[in-house]
Amino acid sequence: MKYENTNRLDTPFEDLNRRNFMSLAAKSCLGVSLMPLGLQSGLYGAPAASGTGGAAVTAKSIRGTAKNVIYLYMGGGMTHIDTFDLKQGTDVQGPIKGIKTKIKGYQVGQYLPKVAEQMDKVAVVNSLTSTQGAHEQGRYMMHTSYAPRGTIKHPGMGTWLLKLSGRRNATLPGNVLVGGSSSELHSGFMEAKYGPVPIRRPQDGLPNSKKYVDEKEFQARLRMADAFDRAFRRKYKQKAVRSYTDLYADAIKLMKSEDLEVFRIDQEPKNIRDMYGNSGFGQGVLLARRLIEKDVRFVEVGFGGWDTHNNNFDSISGRVPVLDQVLGALLKDLGDRGLLKTTLVVLATEFGRTPRINERQGRDHHPRVFSGLLAGGGIQGGTVYGKSDAKGHGIEKDGVKIPDFNATIASALGLPINKTLFSPSGRPFQVAHKGKPIAALF
């Protein structure tokens, strides 16, 4: 079957030059650079995806209660055997001991005591499996549900959420990336306004969001920029140009908004800041909690360094306690504030690590089976779903492909997982690539 997209837009060379120039001019003259990664990375210029076909989610479909997502991404491939899928009593376990959790009969690694106390809120998926065993490809698939292709860029979950469900705060960006790598995160074939806005250091807040001239001079510069741009907008009326204009207007509106205070994490009480810890990851997750309180729909916080080919056990002895403090704090904080019903917390990584301990006391890439976590948003806590085999090599029960995991996230958000949108080339795509949500987790 041939799919036709009548709204296809081919971005002309003049538009690319114009876009790059305007982005630089906006930053240097007005202090405005609050643009999503799709624009900053040169992927901007794709038109709106045209929705057609596909059945809408019915009343009988799986639906969670999430409105927002805090997505914690463990870059590098977090070891499952040393964290959430222990193999006690086997030669693959190494020195990591298990500790009890609030899930009867289920243990986590010894460096996760705070998370262990919150496991009644968490669903662990110990049967994730991926077809991608390299970092870049694995990250791409986890975020998009699709394998990388040279001819197209696929949107991530935050972009899908805004496209299908919209923003809830008219001023703040709806999709934010805090720390971590942005190489696989962009708006894909959708409009750049749906892509993630990057925050490199949570302590620094939103970059270039302050005016460096007085209001009179600022307004004069806006009028000059508008006059300069008017002829171009009349000549090129594509969706991409309108989308850029919308982004520009949103950035200016945000600069004048009191909502910018949400980025002031130093305003949090000291006991809360201490609970999350002073790490960049901890401060990023604290910022994420503040953002979702202001109805930012999707916030990803990255925590890298999990590529433990060498000295796996020394490495995780410093890394897992940070994850423990931050995730434990987040689950407690959201629970105390009554936000878990409307906030879905996701812990994900591109793949696990090999059961075999190599000659460098490390673990290598292992996409055949690994672990992910879900909490809140209608997910049934205190649950362990799926099972790896006796030594964590492969799946023994209830395998979960990456699209299935992402379909579960989408279903928790009430997104229409069967709805088809078309890329500029006319190809059909769905939010989770025909994945099937894990019904047992709701």
C-alpha cells in the first residue's frame, strides 16, 4: 500500500540559511535561545505530521492516570544483575548482596536501601529486551521505539505526548531535557515546537531567559526584528516558518513570565534539597519535580556513566547510591505531595550488562534481557513483571520489547497508541511502533 502525505514540505536552502541566521540574531540581539533541540540541531523544518487512520483509544482500552512524566535515563547501559534482577547463589552475581524490599520475596542490590523502602510504589519489569546492542542505536530505540534509519528521524515520547495531547502550561515548554545526551532527542519529523528544550545544568536554570536591556529598548528591538522578518514571512508561508515564529513568540512570552521562578531550585527548603542530594542528577530530578508541578508534560533527566566494561563493581559502588538517594527521594516526595497519581516515573536504559564478568572485572553490553521501572500514573506498585533465566542471560517469562514498554508509558498517559501519523515522506508511524501495553501493570 502506498501512503501519500499531501502536506509534505521540502525545506529550501534559503530557509535553512534564514533559520540559522535568525537563531543567531535572536540570541545575540534579544537574548532569546529557548529553542527545542530539533531547531538547534538543524532538524527543524519538517512539517506537522498529518494524523490519519488508526483507531482511537476506546473506553475499554488500557488507560492510566498520568498527565506528566519524569523520565530517568541511565546512560551507558545499567547493570540489571547488580540492581533489580539479582541472581543470588550463582557464579554471575559477584560480590553484590541482596536486601529486602516492600515487595514480598523480592530483593534489590545492596546499594539501593532507600529505593527498597519505596518499592510498594514501583513496578519492576525484569524482562525487557532490545534488538540494539550498541549505545547510540540502543538509546535511539529506547526513546523512539524504532531502529535508526538514515532517511528519517523519529520523535521521542515527549514529542509524541505534546503532539497528541498538547501542553498544559501555555508559558513553560512542555518537553524538557535536563542533563544527559541530546544526540538522540529531537522533534524528529514533527514540528520543532514539540522537541525538548535542553537544560544543561539544573543549577543554572533556563539559559538566555533574561533581558539584558530595559523594556523600552527591548520592545524597540522586537519591532525592528519583526519588520526585518515580515517580507520573508510573506514570501515563505510554509508550516516550518510559522512554527519558528511561534517558537520565537513563546520564548519572548516566557521571558516575561513569573513561571521562570520554577527554575530557581535554590528556593526549595533545605531539607528537600538535601533529600535529593547535591549531585547534578539529584538537582536535575528536583527541578523535574518542580516543573511537573507547573504542568510541564515531559521531563527527562539523564544520569550517565553506566558503561561498566571495566571494574563494574567499583564503578557501581559510587553510582548506584546516587541513584538510590535520588529515586528514593523522588518517589517519597511525589507520594507526600499527592502527585503520584498524575505523574508517571520511568527508569530506563539502553540495555543491561552481561552476566559473565570479564577479565577486567567488568560487564559488557547485553540487550537480550534487562530491567526497567515504572511508578505512578495508574501503574500497579509492588509488582515484578517478567522473569529472566537463572543467570540473567535471556528471558524465561513474559518478554517485553521496547515498543511494548513505550506503549505502556503511552497508555499510562492516555495516548492513542493505534493512531497513525505520517512523516513528510508519507510513511506511517505510531507512538510506540505497534507495541502492546503491559495490561498486568495497570
